[in-house]
Amino acid sequence: MAKPTLLFATACALLAAAAGAHPVEASNYLETASPYVPYEFLIGNWYSPLPGSNLTIRQQFKWGPAKSYISYATYMAEPGKPEHLHFEGIMVWNGKSKALDFLFAVEPPSGVEEKGTVKAEADGTIIRDVEMTDAKGAVSHFRQTFRSTGANSAVTSLLRQTDKGWTATMPGSEELNMTRRD
């Protein structure tokens, strides 16, 4: 019986000593920096009219719980018709690659997926490198860039990799103006 009592007494003495220790003050060195800071300008609803057509693209970027990921969806709209979901998925920080990994369902329920990385360049340009796999397993590569041009304006490009290099996925998609309207 002496051993448990001695152990209890020692534990109480240690707790009492710890209670008298000075508290550790909060410091910014104890906080983890948010890896999502370069992507924050994208949060919101962005509209881009497609040149030479009556289509409008709406790109929606939203925070996941506790800013743990970014949800991204793209919708297509034509006057007089309901908005159509083109793709939707999430982008999440990968500490090893220091980029966002993403996985999107394209034209649900088509069985088409996009996956890849999103990274921030030193000049603030965001680059989304895409590997698209169709329902039969065929693979294509795309690249989308985003560049902020103001508080509620940005420019995006939508490019497809071909044997001749990167080309516009549709007329005018090498530079589309984006306007935020929340």
C-alpha cells in the first residue's frame, strides 16, 4: 500500500509545482500560417461572359469548414435557361507538394473527372494544372490560370494541351475577364 500512496504523493507534488510555473504567453510563432492566403482573392462568385456567344460562366469558390479546403464549382448559363453545373469539387492543401490538390466531378453524372494541382506563383498568378479522364479512360490535359486585377476583378485563361502546345479551349478563352458579384 505504501507504493500507491508514494506515487500519489509524488504526482500531487509535481502538479503543485507545475501550478506555480509561469504561463506561456500567446505568440504568433505558435500559430500555423494559412497556406490558403494566396488563393483568398478567389473566394466568391465570379462571372465571365464568353466572347462571341450568349453564354456566361459563373465560377464559385467557397470555404470548407474552418477554411480547411476550398470548394470550387463552375456553372454555365444561357438567357432564359436554368444554370447548368459544369463541374464541382474541392481543393485541399498538400503540405508535401506545397500546392492544392483537387478532384472534381465533371458534368455529373457523366463519369468524367478532373484532378491535379493548383499552385500560386511568386507574381500572384494561380495555376490549375488539370488531368481530365473521361468515362472510358481517355486522358486530356488542361491549364487554367487566375490573376487578380482588382478587388472585384480578375482574368482567367482556359487552355488545352495539344501536340502544338497550349491552345485556347474555345474562342477567347486565352483571356476571360472575371467580375465578382456576391
